[in-house]
Amino acid sequence: MINITLPDGNVRQYEVGTTAMDIAKSISEGLAKKVLAAEINGEVWDSTRPLTSDCSFKLLTWDDDKGKNTFWHSSAHIMAEAVEAMYPGVKFWVGPPLDQGFYYDMDLGDQHITEEDLAKIEAKMNELAKQNNAFERTEIAKDEAISYFTEKNDEYKLDLLQNLEDGKITFYKQGNFTDLCRGPHIPATGLVKAIKLTNIAGAYWKGNEKNKQLTRLYGITFPNAKLLDEYVVMIEEAKKRDHRKIGRDMGIFCFDDDVGQGLPLWMPNGTIIIEELEKLAKETEEVAGYKRVVTPHIAKESMYITSGHLPYYQDSMFPPMELDGTKYYLKAMNCPHHHKIFDAEPRSYKELPLRLAEYGTCYRYEQSGELFGLMRVRCLHMNDAHIYCSKAQFGDEFRAVNDMYVKYFKIFGIDKYVMRLSLHDPAKLGQKYIDEPELWKETEAMVRNVLIESNIPFIEVQDEAAFYGPKIDVQIWSAIGREFTLATNQVDFAQGKRFKLSYNSAENKPEIPLIIHRAPLGTHERFIGFLLEHYAGKFPLWISPLQVKILPISDKFMDYCKDILAQLKSNGIRAEIDDRSEKIGRKIRDTELAHIPYMFVVGEKEMNDNAVSLRIQGKGDQGSVAVADIIASMKKDIADRV
RNA sequence: GCCUUUGUGGCUCAGUGGUAGAGCACUUCCUUGGUAAGGAAGAGAUCGUGGGUUCAAUUCCCACCAAAGGCUCCA
């Protein structure tokens, strides 16, 4: 007998060789039907695998992430079985589960799968699922596995086998499909009731662009059809939030072939948002002791040799233009220009920390396939600043920058983000990173300490640092689930030295300043792209391109409306009159759909009372309000940015 | 950059080897109506660009341009 510890802490005795499924059945048949896998001593196992020693035990169903992962991983095997049946000779690489669904990478040789074929593969998968074939696990010796795949001429699985230890190799078989797989799997294919293959894509073998490109099929499956329907609705909702769609509908930005890829044109409504953001940044930075500067968009090659951008960053810069034998580059960053301002006059320790701020325009030659709406562009406006400080001042300065992030995020109600401490990879010193191993260690520790002392939750990631130092990135996700860095706070221990920057210390000795690069509002492009999705186009009053639409009941009240409009404008409120000869219901509908925060409905009653009937976006009719009162209340909300 | 897909009026989308259609938006007229779509008429597209095949191409082929999804999540 073996002792099995249940999740509630109870210990029960079972025969050696009992399976998780047996235990589930002993509890209830209904439960057993839902079991996808089991967690044995913290490890996910097939529910049909015999238990041979004392262990802790938990059943996994669709409600557990680990259960879902098992379900999707097994679904990848069903997809592979379908593809193998339809495309003989196909070779498979790996087929892992994702946060939402799964994929399988495969080499189809000369064969081709198009989107039209996906439905056929889905049909085949449904057929295989209905057969309710069991997933059978076999342990297999490495030699045997190698000869099996050598015979199949499958270089991909042989490659995987190279890194596996003998004695830990397992095959899984369902129906006619056998795969090298660690498992675990769901009991049988019949649990998969709803299948959707979502897309087909190329993916480099092992993620290396020098390798062969494999075909990757993505799909998602569910234990019932209703969940699939809900998933489809959710995807459609996410698409409605996509900043590319809302941005066009609201006249925020556009692209034009003659201007170029990744070069957004900011339309009047988008420009208002930009100006409100800059106003916020300038106010905040003024209070925080920043000084504003303005610098050119181009600079000579020599400056980028000094800065190190040319050796480390050239691929991301537009190629140079040559004038009278001198090369000029469009700036990809503002820092070198700011360093030159630091260096323009002798500096004393009394001037530090010196904080230079600019909403700088930068140009980056991103690969064409990486461009993505406003989130990834080639022309960007950065909420940039550089703080020159002593080592002693570094902690306070870095912390103050973090506080500024938090303040901004509160204004915008941003709560779904992850702070990421991005570290260098020692193996890439001298290539991707400046070759100063000691300084890397020292500054990484400094940044980590600031985060810990400030009690900010964060994750650490290797090989994501800037070439000149570690950084903290704020990671966010777009409506369709892509991850981006929204804001960044970077340490730079390298450029001070490279630019020979120095200040006179209290001991009257030259010292090299530490530099903090920071962009709490990121770039206009990415930040506004993010805000469009975050608010689904329904901007708060203060930043909304149009704040009030005045809706006359009929054009008899037009003069009164014009009077209100003039009052709003003289109070700095952005307003328009809907002067179309439409019914009020129509005007309201169109204004609601255009996401205008405030509507003033104006008829005879309002005109007589010197009032408006207030309607707030999404909240409906608010009743009659005196014009002077509503203007005062709006002005307060706009000033408070609520 | 690479793989797959797409490219028809401002937007969403039909359609065809014989030079195009709908809805919304737009313009004009009628309507002056009290909290999410009033009615009528009208204008608007050399079907992404360039080449090829053909008597004839928006439709078939090729190239280019642009867009979308993916190329990180290691059996």
C-alpha cells in the first residue's frame, strides 16, 4: 500500500499501481470525466500513470492552468496526427501549449498548407477526437528512440534526442500517431470537443533566423463548444479595441504610402492628445526640477562614434546622408545631444543633479516586418530626459523617477503592467554590451536595491539591458496580446566616460557623472497607441480631443448654442455644435459613437433657464445644469485630470 | 528581413476574362423633431503600382509597394 496525501491534507492508502484516474473514479464518476491530468508531488503526470510510492496528489481539470496546458499540448498532438495523415512525410519539431491554445512546428518538405486547408485539418482533427483514442505512454531506451527516428529520417527529433538522457525518454501514442514527448497528456482524444485552427505562420527552427523556416500551425481547443464561442467573441471584442482601428475611426493618426512605412501622420485629434501629454510632462518635470532643452534631429557621424551608437546600434539607425564629405545621421536617441549640452560649459557638483528634458523626435530603422501600428514605428517622440548625477545621488534620483512613473500610471489608471529589471548577458560583453564587467555588476546591484527598497514588485530578465547599462522597463500588452515596453528607466555608466563628461567635485577634482535615461511616458506613438486600447477610445475629459458636443433640439436655438460655444472656448474647453438638421436621437447616437465625453442638449427650456441638459458619455441623461456651473465643474475636472 | 495571407469609392464588404455593386459616411432638398439611426434625390472607384498572357485583364501570371498574423513561450 502507498500513502497518498490529498489537497485537503488527508492521507489515504491505496494499492501500489493505483492511478489518479482510479482515485478520481472512487470519488465520483462525474469528476473522473473532467480529469485532464494530475499533479503528483508538484509534477504534472498523466492521470493514467500508475502511482508507485507515497506522494501528494491533486487532480487537474480545465479550471487549472496546468490542466489547460495539458489539454492544449495533447491537442497539438491531435493536430500533428491529422497533418501526418493528410501530408505524408511531414516532420515535426515541437508543439507546446501557449497562454491561449497551442502550436506545432513542422517541416512539410515540398508540400504546402494554406489557410483554406485549415478547415480540412480541423475536420480531420474532429474525426480523430471522436475516435476517443487513449494517449499511451511508453518509456523507451535512447538507442531505440534514435533508431526509430533514424529510420523515419527525422533530423528534428534526432536533434531533440541529443539533449535527452537515456532512461528519461518517453514516447506517446494516440491512434496512429507516435511522438517523442515528455508528456503529460490527457487520458484520451475524446475530451477535445471544440477545435479551431487560428493561423499559419513561418517560424525559424530554434528561433534563429539563419536556420530553416518551418511551418507553424496555431490552434485552440476546448472541452465544449460554448467555450469556443466565448473565445471567438472575446477575440472580436479585442479587435474592436485595436488602436489601429480606433485611431482611424477617431481621426487620431494615419499612414500614407508616399510618406513611408512606420511614419505616422498625426491628425488634428491626435495632435490634441499629444499636446495634452506634453503639457502634463512639462508641468510634472518642472516641479521635479528638470530643465528643458531642444536639439536638432541630425548629427555628424563623429558624435555617434563617440557615443557608441554606431558600433552597437547602427542596424537600427537610418543610413547616413553625406554632405561635403561628412556623414550625418538622423538621431535614434536624444542622449548624445543632451550630453553635449552638459559638456557645453564647465560643471560644478553644485549643479548636480542636472536634469535635461526634451520631447525629442527620433528615427529608428525598424525591420519592416516588425512595424505595428503606433506601437512600433520608425519616427517617434520620446518623453526623454537625462539626469546627470553623482554616485551618492543616484539612489534618490532613480527612486524619484520611479515615483514619477507611479504618479503617471495613477492618472491614467494603468494597473496591468510588469516592472522588468533588464540585465546584461556577460557572454555578450564587448559585442552587445559595453565591456565593463565590474561596472555592470555594480550598477545592476544599485538598481535592484532601489527597487527592493521602494517595495516595487519586479521581475529580472537577462540579456535585455541597453548597451550602456541596466534598465527597468515597464511592460504592457496590446489589445491583441503583444507585449511592449511602455516606459523605461535606464542607468548609463558608459557614455559619461565616452563623452569625457566631468564635473568639479567638492574636493575640486574632476568626476565623471552617472547618467539616468528615463522616459516614463515612453513615446507619444506607443503611449497613445496604448491609451487608445486602454480606454477603448473613450478618453477621460481632460485628454479627449473634443470635450463637448452641443446638440440643439432644432436650429431655432442655434444662437443660444453659439453663445454657449463661445463661453466654452473662452474657458479653454474644446467644443463643437452639431448643426445638422437631424433629430436629437440621431445626434445623440452619433456623438455617443464618436466617444465624446460630454453632450449638452439644448432646447427651449434650456434657453429660457440659461442652462443645458447634460448627458455624459455612457452614463446617459444627467438633467438640467446652469451653464456657469457646468463650465466651472468641467474646468475643475480638466485641471485635476480626472 | 523571412514565412503565410490580403489589397475593389472615406469606412465595412459583395462581385466578374467583355472597363463594377451594396450598406454606412458625404452633398442637396424636404423635415424643426426632447435623450442611441426621419425621408428623398445625388455625387463619388482608371478595382495597390508596374509589366506580361489575351481580340479583351479589376479578374490569369510575374515583379514591386503596402497591410495583417507569426518568427520569445524549447518533446
